[in-house]
Amino acid sequence: MKIPELRSRILYTLGLLFVARVGAHIPLPGIDPKPLLNFFEAQTASGGGGLMGLYNMFTGGALLKGAVCALGIMPYISASIIFQLMTAVVPALSRLQQEGDVGRQKLTQYTRYLTVAICLLQSVLLILSLENPGRIFAGYDVNTYGQIVVMGHWPFLIFSTIYMTAGTMLLMWLGEQITQRGIGNGVSLLITVGILADIPGAAVATYQLFFAPVGVAKLGLPQGVMMVGLFLIVTMGIIAVTQGQRKIPVQYAKRVVGQKVYGGQSSFLPLKVNYSGVMPVIFASAILLFPQQIFSQAGAAFNLPFLVEFANNLTRGHWTYYAGFTTLILFFSYFWVSVMFKPIQIADDLKKYGGYIPGVRPGEPTAGFLDFIMTRLTLAGAIFLTVIAVIPDILLNTFQVPPRIAYFFGGTGMLITVGVILDTMRQIETFLLQRHYDGFLKKGRIRGRSTSTNVALGEAASDKAVMQLTTVMVVILLVGITAWLIRHNLK
């Protein structure tokens, strides 16, 4: 906090994240979220609730609250995935990507347009399904839980579509602002904060597991020790694989330029075990969520049971989900490496500057060697990601651990959370190193962590703007707490 720019970025990021959380609690006009919340809690208690559970986790609970940000940031991620794939196969888009900042700005604009189209489609299908909840939520009885939509069909359809689309576009803008003027990757932080928003509920559920009322089955000390041990092992495993590197030795030949001698030193080329980070998990989850939501909502809206059944087969607990999830993680792991890792370019750069890998000839053999090593590392990283992703399902099905607790012992949410936190810490450490502020780093620096960042940061927000934003957020927080206390006392 002693560095003005870093302090400004951190406060600015916290303020915009607070705005996103407020948007996740503002309900749409004409909707009563209580029936859906009660139904989902009943399904979760009985081990169900898998149809919308993962999507609700990514939206930070906004989906089940019927909030203006009910679609979350996932439509933007889906649009980004589509353009990432199209860039590899469409020559015009590939040329745009190679044109520098101008081309990337055009691709970003196209991604925004596609995000709007996806939001409009998902909003309409979601609204039509909420008007007939029994079709999309198996076991939902209107007489038992109540009607979710309490407004006329056409006004609710039009206004809610506009509000939810605007909510997603607001989250997209907040993510871009955090990336440029804040700290960390904005979109990833929005997803992470939504996942971490369920920590209080998970803590309460954990307490109830060990201190249940008399006559109710509860866990003892051995199970508690095992859960803590598993949590630490999974977290350390994720950090180890995320930070793990294969160091390829590189030797530079001596060069004499005038009266100076260059080169001759030894170095290494770090190849990460999990080169693509959490992106394959995010992409695979988004790809599975998008058709699942589309098919389930389309089947419910147009009364097509086979589409709803097909969507149910894409949820946790079905072999089709695990087969598709594993395949997509493998595909996106290799796809990301093929797009971002260029062995031919690396081999040419080494040859240009007089570097070579001992035992490997320069040029094409070096590129083949690097490609062979990265292929094996990517396979190991993809297998690890898949194992971590299915740990919550093992806890759910084998040990009957509640879902909101199991999600913090691995899975997509845990991978995203650990990866994003490490990336944010890396950026903070970069600011500290640039200003030679070593006091924090002597004991806090993680060994082997790279201090470079690939994110192009913009100019930080001014102190005046940050203070204005912080003041408004504090006022909103105090008003919310006061309203909650008043409502609680009235009950």
C-alpha cells in the first residue's frame, strides 16, 4: 500500500468487483427468486441440483437469484472461444490477429457483437423456461414452491432480455477495466469472486456436518482430519503443477564483435508443465454449459422432451459429461499450446543469437525437439487437470459430501481460483520488483515463480476517481447492511 500506483490499482479492482457483486443481487422486475432458491436448496440437500449448479457457481449465485447479471460473464467467454477457434481456421481473422493492435481491436469488437447475440438468445430461452419451470427443473411443482414469474409474458420477456444482456455487457466492461487499470485479469477475477462468494455457505454446511443435532448423522474427528488433508494436498498439487517447469538447457556460443566478447554463458528455456493454465478448464466448462443450457431451455420452451433429456446427459454424474469434459480439456490444452507456443520461432531466435541446446542440432531439429517435449508435458498437464476436475464428483458420490463443500476440494472452481490468485500475486510482485521494494518479497516470494507478466497494463486510475468509487461502494455497503438488519429484526 506504500506504492501509490499499486494502491490505486488494488482499490480500483476491489471497487469494480464490488459493483459486480451488487449486480448479482439485484433481481429482475417481475420475478420472485424465492421459489427457485427453495427448490434448488431442496435438490442440493438430496444430492441433486446438478442441472444449473455449475452455471450458478460461475455467475456467483446470480442465476438462482434472478438477478440482472444472471447470465454472468460466460456469454463473453463463449464468444471469445468461438473467435479463438475461428482465428485458427479462417484466414481473414488470422490476418487480423497478426496486424497488431488495430487487428486485435477489431477482433475484440467482433467478440463483443457476438456476445450480445449470445446474450439475447440465452436470455429469451431462460425467460421462456422460467415461465414454465417444471419443464427445465425436473421435480419442480408450482403448487409446492410457487410461481417464479409474476408479470405478464411480453413485458417480462422484453424488459428482462434487455436487462440481462445489459448486465453481461456491464460485467464484460468491468472485466476490461480491471485488466487495464486494475490488477490481475478482469474476466478471471470476476469468475473467481463469484466462486468465492459461496464460502460463507460452505462454512455453515461444514459446521453442520460435524455439529449436527442429536439423532442426525454427523462426521467425526478422523473424517475432519482427512478433509483438511485432502484440501491441502489438492491445493498444493494445483500450485505445484501450475508452477512446474521443465528447464531445457541452452548454451550460447562466444561471439567477438570489435574488441568485446559476447555470449558463452549457459541459460535455460523454461517449458511449463501446465502451459495453458486454467484456460482449458474454462473453455471446456463453457463449451459444455452452452449447449446444455441451450438444449434444456429450448426443449422446455418448445416442449421437446428429448432435448431436455440430452441436456441432462451433459450434467455431472453421467458418463457423457465426463467423456466430453476429458476430451475437451485435452483438445483445448493442445489447441492453446499450438496457438501460443511457436517452436519454429523459438528455434530461429536461438539460432539467430548463437544459442543451441546441447546434443540437438540448431534449426529444424531444435524445433522438433521442443515440440516433442511440449507434447509430453501438455499430456501430463491435461491428465492432471482432468483428475482435479472430477475430485468433487468422487466426494459427492462416494462420501456424500454436500456439493457446496465438495466444490472447494477441487474441480473447475478450485483450479480457476488457485490459478487466478497466483496470476494476480505475480502481477503484484512485478510492481514490487520494479520499484525495488524487497521487504515483502524476502519471505513471501514463492520459489520458481516467474516475475514477468504478459498482460499489457494501461494507466492506473487517478486517486480522485478511486476515492470517489470507494466512497460510493462503502455507502452502498452500509445501506445494504442496514436494510438487512432492519429486515432481520422485523422477522
